[in-house]
Amino acid sequence: MTNKIAVGILGATGVVGQNYIRLLANHPWFEIRDLAASSRSAGKSYQTAVAGRWLMDTDLPGSVENITIRDVLDLENISAEVKLFFSATELGDKQATRELEFAYAKKGYALVSNSSANRWTDDVPMIIPEINARHLDIITAQQRSHLLPRSGFVASKPNCSVQSYLVVIHALRAAGYPVKEIQVNTLQALSGGGYQGLTSQSMRENVVPFIEGEEAKTELEPTKILGKLTEKMIVPDASIQISALCTRVPVMDGHTALVYLNFAEQVPDLQEIMAILNNFQGEPQKLALPSAPKPAIIYREEEDRPQVRLDVNNGKGMAITIGRLVRDKFFHIRFVALSHNTVRGAAGGAILTAELLVNKGYVESW
């Protein structure tokens, strides 16, 4: 790729938006040309807007310091060079966010969203690139049904809570071992609650046994990701049942999942499961996409791993780390899984999806 693709970020001042900026600062394919946020930040330089609120552990990239923030609702003053938007914005209600995302698509922009607003829109793919790259084929139907130009569409990424374990379920299914029942307890990091979660004193040295909306997302979103692609929609997979309990715990980054599962048919032995995980390659790994972790899944044999402090940044925050795989008294197996919620689970996962979109020809590379 001789020229970088000009991209924009919606919701650029928040935690996920800041992660986009950090991860895209030296990206080989993408270059930030547009930053948008709420009307409170519009008209300010990015450096001014995040003064005292830059939460990344790296310095603010000089390339974005002086970009003037555009109001996210202003679709008339976007650089003509921009082709792709990453959206980390949430408006007052889901319908408004849903309409805003399609407003950008109708202007001819490709949009990859972190929002849940369009995840259940029938013809919007909800992508984990290692699992359901083929679901991108629904974009053509989306463009027809929503009367979008050839360059415009909406793709979404799933909730951060499913990232740490669903690639494992897919790897097992792909190897001939479908799963029928999952019980998952998530221990979710403060950064998953955004700026408020990171700065709230009530979250310090505390465990909160409820996160609004998380359990429903954790139980339902995998059924669409693992679902069947038809001509006009993605039909959720009803063969898998998931029960989730989601909690907030006092770590900065990293969602841990305690996963218990039953297989639908044959039960593989533990050594075979470890071999499946260690040898797994998804589409991003086969295509050698820039953000693809190699390997996608890391299995740790130590009895006290994975740990957030030691493993959350594996694969530059994009790898899934697994450990403590054993037989269980009530389920066939159980294991512990860990993923970086604001990298793999948010900005990094969306960037990997965008790389896949470029590779598949949905975003022009010049």
C-alpha cells in the first residue's frame, strides 16, 4: 500500500477514542485526518480538549495535537480525503446513535462501530475477525436495503465481554467439537466503564456484582457472531445456550472470564483441546494483517495464569490468553480466559476489522 487511507474517529476524546489515537499513531495503512466529539469539545484543538484527561500510558501523538475537533453531528465539514470512520460515540439513545451511523454511511463513508446501537440490525455484521469474516458479505445486501452508495456501510464489533472466550469456542467448533452450553462469569476492568469508571472513587478496592446490560450482551451477541449468513440477514445460532454473570473489579485494563462448558457431542481430551488452541489460525493470521496477533490464542500451562498484570498486553493487547483448563464436576471442562478490553475488546478489534475490510475490497486502499 503506497498511500495511507485517511480515517476519522467519532467520540475521539473518550477512553476508546484515545485508544484509537494511540493505536493508529504509527499504523502502516491508516492515517488520522478527522477527529469528532460532542459539541462541548467541538472547535477546540485535540490537545486542548483532552488536557488533564489523556489517560493513555504513552504521550499524546504530535500528529493529532492541533487537529480541530469537529462536532460529531456535523457531516458537512469532513475532509474530502476521509474514507473510513471508527466510531466510539454514543448519543442519548440507541435510535439516535443508529441513525447517526447510517447517516455517515449514506454520505459514502465506511464506518466500524464500537456502539451496540446497530449490532442487532439484521444486515449489519458484528465481527470478530478470527471467527466470522464471511459475515462481511452481508454489506452488499445492507447497501441495497438502506440505499447506500457503494463506498458506504456500517459494520460493528461486539461487546468487550465476549472477546476473551468466544474465539476459543469457535476454534473448538471449527475442529469438530461444537459446544451446546456455556456458563461464564466475567471479571471486568474499570476502563470498561469509560472515563467515569477509571476516575470513580467508589470503584476503587471494590467489586461491583452488576454491570448494566452486560449480561444480556454476553449471552446474546455470540449467537449472531456464530450465526448463519443468508442473502438478506444474519440468522443467530440457536444451538448454543449461554448464562452470564458480569462483575466490575478493581483492575485498570483486562477482562477475565471464568468459563464452564458442555460439548454437544464428542468430548475431546484436554491435550487435544490445548493442541487445537495452540494451532488455531483465523483469517487475520492467515492474511498477516498488521494488527493480527500471532498466535491468536496463547495457552499458559502455569497453574496461576493468566494474570492481568502479566498477560493483558500479550500480542500487543490483541491476543487471547487461556489457562487452567481442567475437567469440571458439573461441566465437561472449565478454563480461565483473559483479553485486553480496550484493545482487543474495543479499538484494536475495530482496527483489525477495518484491516480485514480493506483486504476484502470493501474499503479502497488508494
